[in-house]
Amino acid sequence: MVKPVVLFGGETWAMTEMDIKRLGTWERKILGINGPVEEQGLWRIRTNQELRELYKDLETVAAINKKRLEWIGHAVRID
């Protein structure tokens, strides 16, 4: 439910490198809610790669770029 709210209007954003870093940080914090993993009696935090494999649809920035391309295609087709 949170991701659609974050992506709302994303196709019109002028994103800077700082915005991209902030979105990545936000995404990582949200996924951190799942907490650490216990392996052999030791607790550890999941790596970014593990989170990508667990949640196939991560990459908020990639989703924004996809929406931007879809919007540009729509705008080009308008007479």
C-alpha cells in the first residue's frame, strides 16, 4: 500500500542524485521492518541482494523511470 503513494506523480518529478539516494534509503528502511534473520544462533541483517530476491518488485527509482517513459509515450501520441 505504501509504494503506490510514493510513486504517485513520479513521472513528472525532476529527480536529482540526492533524491535517488533518499528513495533508496527509504526503501531499505521500509524493508528493514522485517527485522534481522537468525542463522546458526546468530542474528544478522539481510543484504540488499537478499531483499531483492525476496521482494521481486523493489527498485522504486526503476519504477519511477518506467512510469516516466510510459507518460512520455502517451504525451508523444497526443495530437
